[in-house]
Amino acid sequence: MTNAHTNSQMSIPVAELINVDIPNQEDKTVNALKSVTWRIMPGDFWVVVGRAGAGKSELLSTIAGLLQPTAGDQFLFGKKVDALRGDRLIEGRMKTGMVFEDTARLFHSLSIYQNIALPFCYHSNCSINDAYPRTQKLLETLNLEPLANRTPTNLPRAVRFRIGLARALILRPELLLLDNPMSGFGPNQINWCRDFLTRLSHGETGLFDYKMTIVAAADDVAPLVQSGRKYAVLKNATLNVLEDPVKLEELNHFPNTSEFQAMLTTIL
């Protein structure tokens, strides 16, 4: 499998923040994060760790172009975001898929099939039937086919996450942003999600012919820790890249031990 980018584009960051201040989503007069400088390259799998309220949602929303920084420079697929207008801005956003933490952004008046197909129909100006090939493939791959005709009301969080994930993937993005993806999941759901995200990052799901660039921000890092990934920590309104994640990855073999919890405490 190859990455979605051509060889000439491999050196261009998928997303980049340079000395960026990011406002709090609820009170934009206060910065959730300050002086963030961070580069996400094609094929990266970043795990961003932070306690509740540390700015994880704000960081992801800013990368996606949904939240405007109060200072600094932001780039998406090599283009400065504040210089993009109209179709060029939409193009960058369409290359970015995001699954929100609350998963309540699903439309409860629509079926699961319709929820997943909606972004493709909107951007392609097509009927729901025209979206069938893409939607059906996602339903099958994410084990949602038996639920296709029901609404997402009262479904477990893990199932609603998979619906949101399918909807984020329908436009075949190159960058996938996940906000607390496994929060509240049981062991079986964690194992499924962990395996799927690994295969997605390796280009092995059968959905795409490229490796997905992924940024996952979480309160609980244990399910996401894996060799070869990159790590950053949100603490005291700053983002810090974890330069030596080896110890963290070693401790992941014993995620319920006091050693692992002690390691997280020192980070957060």
C-alpha cells in the first residue's frame, strides 16, 4: 500500500501549526492552548494525551479548520488556511475527516445509512441511491450492515462511534481526526477499534489504496499506545512532543499495572 500523496508531496505536511494560539470553544476570549508548533506528516499516527479540559477538542477542531486560531500560522495540505476561500477551503476540509467525542452530531431523524451517506450526497450533489456503493462498503467493513435502516437513537456509544467513523470516511479523507475514540468502550469494542485503526493506518482495510494519516486525542492513552506511533502531551495550555516514547510503549504490555498508571501521572 502507498500513501495517498505522490512522492513529490511526501515532504509536505498534512497539517502544520506554527506558534498558534487556540481559543476555548466555549469562551473564545480565553486561549485553551498557547504557542503550539506542530507538524503532521503523511502516514503519521499521532496519539495526543491530555486530561479532560486540556484542549484536545479545540486542537482537533483547529486542525480541521473548524476553529480559527487567535494567533499564529496554520497550514492544511501545504496551504495557509486563512488564505483559503470558497472551493479551495472546502477542498481542504473534505480531505479531513473528524469523529467528534460526543457522537451526538448524528442526525437522529435519519437512518444510519442516511447518516453515513449524507456528506457524500451533499458534496457530490447526488441522490441517496447514488451513494450506495460507498455507503454499503462502509456498512460492511464497520459491521454496521444489520443496523443500516434504523436510527442511531439509544445505540451504545461504541456503535455510534462506528457510525461517525463511517461518515467521516465516506469522502475518502487523507487525514482522520479522532476525539476520545474509545472512551466508555468495553474490552471487545476497544479491541475492534484498536485493530481497525491499525489496519486503516497501514492501508489494510480494503476501503482505500493508501495509508491513512491519523491523529487521536484521548484522556486514556493505553488503548492507543503502539510501537511506531508518535506522541504528544497537552498540559498547562501547551503541546509537547514526547521525544522518547519507548518506556511508554513497553509499559503498554501491562496497561493495568501501577507502573503504567504512574507513567501516565508523570506525563499528565
